[in-house]
Amino acid sequence: MKVVAVLGSPRAKSASTRLADKVVETLQGDKEYVKFSLNNLKVRGCQGCGSCKGKTEICVLTDELIRVLAEVANSDILIFTSPIYIGEITSQGKIFVDRAYSYYKPDFITNPSPSRLSAGKKALLIFTQGNPDAQTYLESVHKNYLGYFSSLGFKTASHAAVMPFSPAEENSAIEAEGKKAAEKLAAL
């Protein structure tokens, strides 16, 4: 089993990154685990050129995100994480989401099987925020991205977690929330 984590936090030891690690630690069986911290890569946003819908079947930009997109395409499980900043995923995460547009077939709007990805892939989306009211941002964000990744052909689960501000409380929250997220993934 190959698990690819695409980490949208600009912080190396963020709650969302630690949650992804906890999920993988909880998974049963042999697995290859590959992590990409988007903040550490030299990437460009989608150019809206449409080349992936005719000229080629992959994104034509030749930056470090090409490897990430290829690894996700060759994985069994995608774990995508992002903290919520100003009501939305991070800009680092959004670049990945926009460039994942290249996974769609040219006729994706009318095609009943719109994705180029092989069937059976699973995705776990992990979103965190410090605001204690989950309805403030988490619910709408995870609903939007759950729909997007599902439309790409992933069997998708989403886990939204409010993270406490105290480091001591955060460690126990990571343990508990990571196990809950892993259960959602296992249920797919």
C-alpha cells in the first residue's frame, strides 16, 4: 500500500502534519509513506492554459509539483492536510488543488467517469483550525473539498479538527483526532 501525504501547512510540525503522521502510524499492514510539504517546494499556480485537456494528459508546468502529482496518481491513498487560514485552506494547499485539475479528462464536465486516475483510490482530507467554533470555517471548507476530491474519483473522507492553543492539550488532541481520522479512512 502506498500512502502519499500532501501537506499544506507552512509549518513543519503543524497539527495537520502531525495528524497525517498519526493516521499513517495507525494504519494496519505494510505501507510506503511519502510526504510532501508544499511549503518547501518550488511550485507555480495553475496557468489555466488547458494543455492538460488536449496537448498532454498531465500538467505541463515543469516545477517540483509535477513529482507530487505523479506520486498521488501512483498511490493507493492520498492524505491531504491544511490548516484553515482566513476561512480557507492555505495558499500552498490551494496550488496543489488547482493543479490537480490535470487529473480530469478533457470531457470531464459531461463524462460519467471524469477522472484520469485509476479507480479505487482513497483520500483522507484533514483540516484544522484554532477557532473553537467548528461551524465558523471547518464545516464549509471540508464540504467543498470533499466534493472536489470525490469528483476526481477518490473514495473520500474528511476530518475536521479544532486544535487547542495549549501545546500540552494539542498533543493529546493529535492522538485522539488522528485515531478518529484513521477510522474514517479505514471505513472507506
